[in-house]
Amino acid sequence: MKFIKLLLVVTAFLSSSLFAQTQQSPDRLLESVADTLFADIAKVNSNGNASKEAMSEIVEKRLMPHIDVKFVSFKLLGKHIKGIEREQAVQFIGAVEHYLTGTYASALMKYTGQKVVFERNNTKSDSEYATVNTQIIEPNAPTIDLSFKLRLGKNNEWKVYDIVAEGISLLSAKQKEIIQRISDVGLEQVTSELKKK
């Protein structure tokens, strides 16, 4: 249950419409993303009965544009990236995007309005990587520490590639699982499984 709650909160921060704000700092980007996401969720989940389809639409529109799906996909492949064919890579990236969309949509169904506090980012201006530390504060519950890992793309846009929740990297945890699964059943099978989730 705690993992679902963390995932839900993670989703909340990552989505939003930031359009042409390429010079925005990573922490300001996440704050802007969160503001737009929460507004959209409030519209479809005001009575707590939002459908997964409605949440998936919000995730696709507000969240996924700010996730570095290609980078995440290549990290998930690990050692299996060697020798992969272009079409296999395209299929796998699509499957990872589908999986992340569904995962975040499910988590958003449980959003109950937790308070989010962003620390100011101290990343050097010439760095291609940044970490934004965040706290999720909920009355009568322990504070949850989250760190968002972002990477500056070739188009000069910051995108999230990992979330560290209470010291555990979600990317690393999933990477171990996917790499082992590919070793066991092959890339095509894993791609198919991710598309069904």
C-alpha cells in the first residue's frame, strides 16, 4: 500500500503542460507540472469516482511528455541492449510507455490531496543531470521523502528518468526485474507482457 501511495504522489509531480519552458530549472518545472496535474485531477476526480481511462488521458497529456521514456527504456534493457534491432527497440519503448502510463494512472486514482514541498535545486548550470528533493506531507502520517532525477535532453528540456522514494530507486528496482525477465523469457515476451499491463 505504501508503494502505491508513493507511486501516486510521484505521478502527481511529474505531469503538466510546460510547453516551451525549456530554460526552466528542474525544481520549477516540477512545481509547474504538479500545479497543472492537480487541477486536471480535481476536474475528473472531484467525487472520487474517476475512471482509469480518464486518468490515463491526464497521464498521457500531462505526465508522459515530461518522462524520458527512451532513456528509461534503454536503462531497463541493461545488458540486453547489445545487438537489439531497431524495430525491437521501438516496440520495447512503446511497451514501456504503455506500462508507465497505466501504472501512473492507477496511482492517481488514489490521490487525496497530499501537500508537496519542493526544495530549491542547486544543480550547476552546466550539468546535464539534476536531483530535486521533495517531501510529501499528509496529516497524521509520516512525511515521505522523494527525489526526482532529471536529465537535460538534446533539445534543452529537463525530463524525469527516475524517482527515489525513501532511498529506493524505482528505476533500479524495475531494471533488475526486467533484465532478469528478459534473460528468462526473451525480449519479445517481456515487450508483450508490458503492453498488457
